[in-house]
Amino acid sequence: MCVLNPHVHVLSDDAAVIAYTTLTQHLDKLVVVAVVVVVVVVVVVVVAVAVVAVVVVVVVVVVVVLVNVYIYGKKILTVLGGGFCAPRWLRHWSR
């Protein structure tokens, strides 16, 4: 309202200082809230990109393993002399 219909008031020095302090405190709170919102948005975007990257890597590794098992027909996940063996569903594809 004040911006659309400005009124001129004569204030004492003390009232002007109080008004100025109150206004700057409100502006400081708005700036802090804006910075917090920007930081939260950036963190959410970074975490989302990291999650997508991990999912893509896992999918690529699984596809490569399945393709190799299908092409070469052997249990390629058996390592260290049988210390770790492929799961049954994967062994099925290695026959």
C-alpha cells in the first residue's frame, strides 16, 4: 500500500533510526532465507546427479557382465579359486 500511495511523515531522529534498523533486519532475514534456499537447491541437485551417476554405473556393469556371460558361456564372476561364485540366476545363463 505504501508504495502505491506514499505518505510523507516527519519522524524524529530516534524513530528514523528504529525504522531503518527494522527495515534492514527484515532485509537481512530475506537474504539469509534466499541463501539457504539456494544452498538447499544446489545440494539436492548435486545429490540427484550423484544418484543418477551411480545407477548408470551399476546398470552398465550389470549389462557388461550379462553380455560377457552370454557371449563367453562361462562363470566369469567366479574369482579367487571359487571363493566368490555367481548367483544361481547368473549361473543359469553361463551354461
